[in-house]
Amino acid sequence: MNYMMKHYPLSIFIIIAICYLSFFTPPKTEMDEITNFDKLVHLCMYGGLTVIIWFEYLRRHSRIHWHQLILVGICFPILMSGIVEILQATCTSDRSGDWLDFAANCTGVLFGCLFSWYVTRRIIQKNMNKPV
């Protein structure tokens, strides 16, 4: 756990923030009137988490170990989002699990992976003088 705290502090912070936001009751705002606005929020949260995980991974590793990156940078955010949706459906009275939320989360992970591969990876490699 100490390794994770030292090498992935932003990822852990984002995970805690997502868990908190997933289980508290948000106040009603005018944004609630925008159709499927919450899906955009889900996409951004999980896309952002994925980009941060990839950033911290790529910054710490000189070579990409695909089995690790797939597990931590793709499978973990998807699994986490599924567990959160199940817990919202079964363990809360004011929140509900939603398949469309899960789909938005997975789409965010996909977009985060694409952004990380084509943008983040190149920026890190350029700054570390590694071949692209």
C-alpha cells in the first residue's frame, strides 16, 4: 500500500473523490434539467481517472508492461465503476445503479485510454527523451 501511495497519489485521490461523489446526495441544481448531463459527468470522471492512472504509470515505468497497464489502467476503472453502480443500487436509498451510467463510465475509460496513448504517452516520452 505504501508503494501505491508513493507512486500513484493522484490516482488514489481521484478514486477517493469518485467514491465520495458516488455515494453522497448532490443538491438539486439547474444542471439536473439538462438531459443526460450526469452521463457526461460519469464519462469525465472515469476518463479523467484513466488519464491520471496512465500518466502516473508511464511516468514511473521506462517500458510499458502491457499486462500491468491493462489491469491497472483499463480493467480496474471498469471494475470499480461496476462495483460502484451495484453498491448504489443495493446499499443506498437515495441513489440508484444505472446501466447507462456504467456505459458512460466505460466510454470514459476508453476515451481516457485513447487520450493517454496518443497524447499523454508522447508528452511523457518527449520530456524524458524516450523514443515515441
